[in-house]
Amino acid sequence: MLGFFQAVQVISGALLILLILLHSPKGAGLAAIGDAAQLFSSQRSVEAGLNKFTAIISTIFIVSSILLGFGIIR
């Protein structure tokens, strides 16, 4: 069981890094001047889905870190 949670923590950590890097920066330079970043509504829906998936993966990572850190899983 310990090995399973360690694998979950490593995989969720790697996914979390990847997902954070996929997020677009807010106020992205010259694109923010003409509000071109908000021009396409499909980009906002993709960003909303990415935010939800990032929240789920970060919750999994935090829970697995707590379980492993406090020795609840042996």
C-alpha cells in the first residue's frame, strides 16, 4: 500500500508541474493591451477545464503528501 501511495504522489506531482506550465499567464504583455487574450471564448472554456483538472490533481497530491508525511499509510 505504501508503494501505491508513493507512486500516486510522484505521478500527481509530475502532472501538477505539467499542468501549471500549461496555464497561460494573466495579462500577457501586448496581447492584454487590445484585450486580444479574451477574444476567443473557446480559450476561456479550455482554461476553465484546465483549472478544474489542476485543482483535482493538486488535491490528490496534497492528500497523498499528508498521508505519507504523517505516517498514516504504512
